Amino acid sequence: MFNISFHFLPVYLLFWTPIIPSEKIKQLSSIFDELKLNKFKLISVLAFILLIYILHLSTINNINLALKDLFLLIAFLLSIYILIKKPKLSFINTLDKKGKNIIEFDGVCNLCNGFIQFVIKRDKGAYFKFAPLQVIHPGEKDYETIILRQKSDTFDKSTAFLEIVRKLDGLWPYLYLLVLVPKFCRDSIYSIIARNRYLWFGKKDICMVPTPELKNRFIE
């Protein structure tokens, strides 16, 4: 029974991690950062874990069972690291190429511009490039959806949003779990916000102008 529970522990963690208080997540993340910087502490922690495992081995006579427990221990520690420090590894598509994912957005919408700035700060891998819809589709009047264009796929509305956050740094990839919500429900909420975005968040007279450092990530 213990082994069965241990097998599925990473799955439990996957669904519970999003509701863990952010302060606790930050504390755990800082511990990982400290261990990466302080090799002595890292070695000490690993040595302690190894000691516990050796003591555990003294109670096991079956070598196959011992190896299985070792594998589970390594898998558990790796799962903890990924779920806390690198959650996007659980969601990212390995076929994605840097700079090949283009986000088209309403360039005069304050909410949309804020979201693009949010993405830029958390897109350390430079997966995305950006293009105002007014530049890509001049003359159109309906810019009520963000669009994500990938190599062979195009997403809009809530699906585009979820496909974007799954590639960001931090814990934001966990929002991709909302893809389990029926699309018509997600898109209905998205459409309500989109229709009222100017009223609620305001708008600019011209499209956002990227800084010189970010200019190469914008399509003009």
C-alpha cells in the first residue's frame, strides 16, 4: 500500500501545488536556489538523504526491492523540484521553437498591453514574438481576441491565453489545467472581458512602442 501511494504522490502534488500559499512556494523555491548556490549545503542534504536510504537498506533483504525504493526516492525528489521550481517542464511542448510563437494582440488596449508586458517578464526563454493586430490586420474593427500563431496551429480567446501561460516561468503554467474546463465556458468569460476591456481598463491612442531592447521581439 505504501508503494502504491508513493507512486502516485507526484500526481497528488501536481493538483495540490496551485492552492499552496504563494509565500510557502517562494520559501521552497528560495531553498532550492540556496542549495544551488551553496554546494556544501547541497552535498550535506544529499548525504543526509543517502544516509536515511542506507539505514532503510539495512531493513531490506531483497535487492530488487531496494533498487525499486531507490528509484522511487529519486523520482520523488525530481518531482518535487519540477513541481516547485520548473513547473513549465510539465506542460511545455517539446516541438515548440524559440521565436516561432507569435502573439497577436490589440495594440491600443491597456489590458492587452499589460498582459504582453507580463509575458515578456516571464518569458526568459524568448519563446514568443509579438505583433499588434492593428499592424497585422489594418483596417479591421474587431480586435476582441488575442491570437497565438504557432508553426501549424492557431489559437484564440481562452485557449490562446492558456497556451501562452503554459510556457511562462514560475507557477503560471499550472493555469493550463483550466483547459479541462469546457471551451464554451472559458470563451464566454473571455468574451465578456474582451467586450468591456476599453470600458474597464481604458485604451491608448496609438499602439505600444517597444523599447530598443525588445524591438527585435516585435513584428512591425
